[in-house]
Amino acid sequence: MKKLVFIVLVISVLGLIAYKIKPVNHAVSAIVVEPKLVNEDSLSIKTRVNVPEGYERVAYPEGSFEDYLRNYKLKPFGSKIINYDSSEYFWQHGHIGILEIPVPINGLQQCADALIRIRSEYLWDNNRKNEIGFNFTSGHYCSWEQYANGFRPKIDGNRVTFYKTAQENHSKENFYRYLNLIYTYSGTLSLFHELPKIEDAKNLKIGDMLIKGGSPGHIVMICDEAVNAKGEKLYLLFQGNTPAQSVHLVKNLEETSISPWYTLKKDAVIPVSNYTFDSAKFVRFK
């Protein structure tokens, strides 16, 4: 009887040891194979993220929108996603950087709005103000120049007419009032219908957007691009969100060996942080 008890005890101890060793091996393996692609002490998208072995960044002209996005400033590593009301977003595990872009307390700057703002500020800063303009969800076009000259929309259902009801004002302060108007009447649905579609994912570049047009929908923007000798490309993505919150550079939670880089294919299922695009579509600002 004692011999039987001893044998059972030995088997139990060996089983416990085997159980404890197994996850440790997996953890060690994960640490070894996952590359160090994030520089925690860097304060721009380009310097925060290294390219994987065998890849190099795709070159773009200095001053281009692509160059502007790639060099966008980031807050210190570890900064949290903050909602428009100054509260912390409930999930802080899907990002590796927070962009230096304020979140208005009015709550209007949601996912599509954040990308509209970034594009508009680039055009403003590069003396291309005459190109700033977006469609409302109704399909009516509203330009910054029109707004700056004092024209305001009168909205009756899907009917929109513009009347000159304000004084001419080309100030930066008025520019942000214009953007608040765009945030109110535009979104993922209007961008999906308004912007040129990219049918071949091989033609994707920095500044293009992965979009699900709807109410609600979602949208993220490509902010960096790398390629290898075979012509295979990887991309970095950032997003705003609903409720309005910090714009953030997202991790790749599915392909951790290349995170935060992504492979992107048209019509593919692409999980991005806390949202899944079930059939990827891409658009580009004009």
C-alpha cells in the first residue's frame, strides 16, 4: 500500500513540474522571436518604430503629406489615451504612441474627424488652404474658403443651401470653427462616398485610409510604409475613436512578430486595436 502511495506521489510531482515548465518555455520563445521594433525614448512616428529586418522605408519627398505623417510628433512613450472629457479610455493596451494633437472638449473630433483635421492642418500649414473642403453626409460640398468668406449652411433634412450670414474671417480660430462644422455633418460614410477608392492594395501609400463607411463606421490612416526586396510592404496605422479621444499609433495584436507594422490586403479581415474591419476597403484624400 505504501509503495502504491509513493508511486502516485512521484507521478503527481512530475506532472506538476511538467505543467510549470511548459508555459515558461513558451514565454522564453516569445521573447526570443519577437523583434525589438519600438524605441521608447523617441518622439516621432519615424523614430519611435524601427523597420523589421530585410525592410527599408519607402522614400517620399520632403514636405509631402507622406513625409508630414511619417514625422508626426508623439507624446512620451507610455502616455495614455485620454477621452475628450479628460477621463482615461478604458483600454490602454492597443497603442505604442499618442500623437501630439489636442482633443477638443466638445467631443466632436471622433475617428473620421481626427483624420480630417490632420489633413486640413497639413494643407493649412503648406499654403494650400484653397484645397480644404469636404462633403457633408448629404453630399453637399463645404469648403474652407466658402466658410471664411462668411457663407453658412442652412440645413433642412437632406437639403443644404448656403447663405452669406457672417463677416469674412480667415483666422486660424475661425478655421477650427469650420472644422467643428465639418465634424458635425461629415464622417466615415461621407468620406467613403466622396474619396477615390484604391482597388489594388499594392498601390497603397502613406496617407491612405482603411475605412468602413457607416453609422457607426470606422477609419484608420497609414502613417508609414516599408518594403523588402520582394516588393512586399508593411504599414503603420493610427486612429482616432468614438468617443473623441487621443489619436494613437496602434499595435498589431494579431501579427505580434512584426507589430506595430501591418500587412494590408483589400477585402481582408483586418483587426486594428479595438476594431475589426471585416472586409477591408481603402480610400485616398484628393
